[in-house]
Amino acid sequence: MIRVCAVGEIPEGEAVRVEHGPDGVPVAVFHVRGEYYAIDDTCTHQDASLTDGYVEADDCAVECPLHAACFSLRTGEPSGPPARVPVRTHAVVIENGHVYVQLQPAAVPVG
Amino acid sequence: MTEHSDLEVVAVVGTGLAGLSSARALRELGHNGRIVLIGDEKHDPYDRPPLSKAFLAGEWDPEKISLGLPTDAGLDLDWRLGQRAVGLRPGEAGGWVVVLDGGDEVRADGVVIATGARARKLPSERPLSGVHTLRTLDDALALKAELSPGARLVIVGGGFIGAEIASTAVSLEVDVTVVEVAPALLAGPLGAEVGAAMAALHESNGVKVHTGVGVSALAPDPEEPDWVGAVVLADGREIPADVVVVGIGSEPNTEWLEGTGLLGPQGSLSGGVLTEEDGRTALSGVVATGDCTALHHPFAGRVMRQEHWTHAAQHPAQAVAALLGVPAPPVAPAMRVPYVWSEQYGQNFQFAGHHQPGDETEVVDGDLAGPAFTVIYRRNGQPVGVFGVGQPKVFGRWRRELAKLLP
């Protein structure tokens, strides 16, 4: 498990990048409407950092800053071209006021 | 408008991004009947933006630029690749007939026109080898084959496509010259001030830039008269060239629609097929979408062609909904701001909205001298466009600001 930051350090609708995620790959951790989500930071279409993307809170998705592909923060699925491959999602754990990310699909209950 | 249930067969003419997106939208919006997808290119649908960038550089292969998805097999599409539509006429028993170049006819209850555009060429008395345009996969393969290290490439036209090819060619160690008739590169879309900064970026990467001068002729190589040897400028200068790329804009593929009753802006289909914002045309049961259309631009305040990747990706669902007579899926406000991107010399360029001569230019972040900056264009005090280099987050924020100004 990798510590990301203290709860409250990511403003609502923003994200932080963890340069070295649980398996060395950069991870983006988002704060949307009180919930935290973690996905791989690099867009599957081209080398862009999703941390720099715009969060569409209504859709719980992030728009790739370059080419406007949207990825669901819950499932990692792209909404349409040019991305064709989902990004991986990761489990976020909140413990003692800190945000951690774990190399495990978010859908799998952490325990 | 034809009732949803009346549409058994829909013909989608064009197999680029807009055509494929239309076919997908037809299924998503509940069309259960046949879909015939007609395209003059023999390739499966592919993404065009990389053709001047990663694909031309040899970093990406055709598989990487494919637009296909595993789920497309479930769409049950009737493909007619390598067949060009040459005519459209009313069917004898209602509906429409799309005439193909081989003489085949496709009868359809509804038609989606998504034939896109082609690269504009210089008028020439006879074609010379070594002279290219770049629009298709085959164009990119042909150009790439001639971009060998040390080759002298002259790019006619300093717009986005020319600038991207220049950047890619530099990375391939090609000797690059750009000729632009306007006083600055990208002066039309970005204004002279930003255009000058763009020219400086090219020059700092070793590209020779000639602005404010047109091209009068492409001269053959005296040794090999079938090949291009030089670009002759309007002021008489000759620039030696082994390879020439002409990047002077596009023309919509609308000739096949002459005489159908479809309208273009100012009466001519050469300016695109005129549509409502939802893609409806002057003909019942016929919608149009993508690069071949002309419609109202929210920031230009007038009808114009919107040759944007995002338009070709998102507008088809609107047009198909209008054709089927079902509610259109919602579009996020930011997606309604016309948006283009580019990549040059490892930097990302993003533009949204509209720019026209006379707009004020305001640098809101960074410095025009680079490496990163964001510029806002204002008209009568109101922001109408944003251009950013290497500042996706600042750009994204301003793009949303523009979206708030949409009606």
C-alpha cells in the first residue's frame, strides 16, 4: 500500500499524481464529491497524464487533457475514441486520516 | 421526419471517424434494421490525426491507429469498403438510393452523409512525382517512404498540417522549408502574434520559414523531368526540393450530391452540406455529419465547416438521433466548444473556440517565447477562443469558461 497524502489535501474535483504507484507505474488519485478514486495516470491512447485532465463530476469521469477521451473513474472504461483500452483502476484505502492506494482493482473489496 | 419504425435500412456513406461513429450511434439509439457502411477507402476505419505525427514518424503502425473496437463485431454492419458513392436519388418506392461507382445501388430508408473532405491540391498542368498531400493512410505511407534523412522537403502551407509534418520531418533528419502566403504561420486560426511565436519555434528547430510569399509553380527536376525539383515562389526565388507536401486546406466530398436538392452555404455544395445543428438537411430522411458539413459555429456566429476531430466523434450521435426521431444523447457543455489539438516538437498545442482577424490576444499564462503559454482571444471584450501550448490544465479551465458562454 502506498501513501498518497492526508485526507483533505486533494481539493474537490482535483487529482494528485503518484509517480511510483504500487507496481512502479504512475497512478492518479481523484477526489470527487467526497469519494476517492485511483486509476493509472497515463492515458491508454497516448502519453498524457490524466492527473492534468478535467474531472466531469456528474459522470464521475476524467477527460484526457489532450484528446478528449473520457475515462470512468469507477471502471477505467473509455467513453469513446480515440482511446480504445481501459485504464486500470486501483483500490483506495482511507486510514487514520490518510489516503492510500493499493494495487488491486477498485471493484474488489479491500480487507 | 420519418418515423423511427419506418427505417429498415440506413446507409452510412463514409467510413472515417464520423461514419463509424454514426454506425455505432445507430445501434446505441435503437436502430435494429440493416446498416450499410459505404466508403471509398479500402482500409478499415482509422484515426487520421496521427498520420502527420506518430504514424508518419514510424512510431505507430496501422494497428495502433485503427478505430475498431472488439464490440464492433456485434454491430452487424454491412461493409462496402473500396466503393465510392457517386450519386443519391429518391427511391421509386420512397426512401433513397445511393449509387456506387461500380454501378451497384444501395436502397435505404435513411441516409447519413459522412463523406468527409479531401486535401486541396495546387492547380498543375501535369502531376510530378514527389509531390504529396496528406489526408489518408495511403498518403502517409507514400510520403513517409520519401522522407529519408537529408532529403529536402518543402511544405507549401503553414497551417496545422504543414506545421505537424515539419515537426515530424525534422525528427527524421529531413531538411525542411515551410512556405506560407499569409504574413505569419497559422495566422488564420491563431492570429499574427501567436503565429510569429510558432514560426520562431520552427526556426529554433532548424526549419526554414518563408512567410508572406505565395508559390507560383512546382518545377520539375532537370535531370528527372517526371520528378519535382524545386518550388518556385511568387517573387521568383526557387527553393530546391526532393519532396513537396501541399497543405493548403481541404475540400468537402460533396460532388456526388449535386442535383439532389441538398444545399450548401451561399448556395454551393463546395462549401459543404448545409445542416441544422442536429445534422438535419434540406432532404427528409437524410442527415449529414462530420467534415463534409457546414453548420452554425457558436463562437464564429455564422455558418462554416467545422473540421474538428471532436466534431466528427460527437456530432454523429446528434445526427443519427435526428434521423431516427429519438432524443439526442446529452453533450457535455465543454464538448460543444469546437476543439482541435496538435503536437509539434514534443509540445502539445490545443485550441478551442474561434479566432478571426481583429480579435484581441491576451497571454493569460506563461510567455509567448515559450516553452509553455496560454492565450485568450477576445471579441468585444468577450472570450471567444483559447490556445495553449503545454498547459493542458490551464487550457481545460478556459475551455470550460468558453462553454459557459454558449447559448
